[in-house]
Amino acid sequence: MKHFETVTPIAAPPAVVFDLSLDVDLHTASMARSGERIIGGVHTGRMALGDHVTWEARHFGIKWRMTSCISAYEKPGSFVDEQVAGPFRRWHHTHRFVPDGRGGTVMHDEIQFAAPFG
């Protein structure tokens, strides 16, 4: 299984960053170049524990669909989204929001995934 992590400083409090990270409208707007769109599940607003969304997009010339679920949720510290159907054998994305001590947030994104064919 592969793993990578990104760390991003953000000049906003953790509760704000947490809420914006779960907003499907914001995600859709940020992915407009790939034509990513919602075709099932939560279509607007903020996702919560147990919510599902199905995305359709074209990346690297390939059209794909992925359904993910919010499987863990601890506001404002962290949440997890993971694939329940889609192109990966496994996709597990942990989002953590840590106060930076100056009113902002350090966002940690940890992704564990397995390709469909090993």
C-alpha cells in the first residue's frame, strides 16, 4: 500500500478550515478544470459523518467515478473520507487540523491507497 502526506499552513482557525474541507460546493469549484462533478449522494453543502458522495471526473484522459464516505468525524480536529466504490483497491484519506498557535491552522492530509492491479 502506498502512502503520502501533505502539510499546509492556512491563515484561518481550525473550525473554519474543518468546515470548508467538508464543503462539496467548494470542492467542486476547486476541481472545475478536471470537470469533476457530483453524480450521487450529497450534492450541496457540508458533509457529515456517514455521508456519501459520488464524483465523476476525467484525469489523465480517463473518465472515472469514485464514491466516498465520511467514516470518522471529530470536529474541529479531524475527519476521514474513504472510497467505498471506485478505481482504487483502497483509498483512505485522513484530514487533521492543528492550531498553529497564531490563530491559524496546520492542515495535515494523509492518504493511503492501493492501485487496482497492485
